[in-house]
Amino acid sequence: MKYLVAIPIPEPYCSTLLDLKRLHRPQGWKDTIDPHITLLAPDQPLLPIDEAATAFAKILLSSPRISIRASRIGSFQRKHTRTLVLIAEPALQLRRLFRALVDLSIWQSTAASTKRPYEPHITIANQLPNASADAAERHLSLAHPDLRFLCDTAVLYAKQPNWRHWAEIARTSFG
């Protein structure tokens, strides 16, 4: 099993993002979770689900709400592929929340989340071959996505290898 912490994206932005994802994701790629801002990358649980949900909730209850904007297109480069994303801002506040989740996490390992610097983002297309990533990035720029919403909730998800989708195990409001 793995746990993941994310900020859900509200409607009508979810529909818009799902349409963009369908246009640009590699063939055979399937969505296993609704559009979101990843706070803690999927990693191994340290507590059973009910205890993890309680520990997760305690951290979020002390976190302030954040006004989110995502309109800038970015990418993460790998050897032969790129992941296209919308950068979520204000990065500083999201990084503080990320840091609090890492520092106070007793419910899951945070090794996957701390391998590289945290960049708050919404994934549009994961593992695009470099040859097609430039065209996809140009198309995204022309689409002018501009998301603005008040982030007042985070979700703790769980997934077993044999599950098709991530399952929500705790939804907690900030503050």
C-alpha cells in the first residue's frame, strides 16, 4: 500500500484539466486520481489507515487556508521524457505546508517527497517523450489555463498495487 497527500482541484477546473490531460497524456496512460496538487508524493505507510487519518488531520487543523493560482506552465525533465505541469502559487505558502507535512509526518515515509526540491504543481501529462513534449507545451500555452481557488482542504489517499484508483481515506479542512 502507498499513501498520497493532495489538494483537490474544485469544479469547473477539474473538467478543464481532465480535457487537457486527455489531449496530452501518452497513449495507454490512465488517470487513477482526480486532478490535484501533490503535497506528499506516494510513499509507504507507517501507520494503519485509521491512525494515519487521525495523524494527518492534526497537521491540517493547524494550517491556514491558501488562495491558489495556477496559470504558469512548467515541466520536469527526465532522461528521455518530460512531465508537463501547471505551477501552483503562492509557492512559498505551499512549500511551508509541504514542510509541515514532512516534519510532522508519522503516518507515512516521506523519502519519495524529499528526493528532489518540492515544486507545487498540477500534473497535466506525465512521462511525455521529449519529441512530443514541445508541441504539447505550446498547445497548453495557447489554451491559457488560469485556475484560481481558495484551498481549504487536503486529502489523504491510499492505494494498493491491485487497486485501479486511489481511495480517499481522510479529507480535512484547514484551520
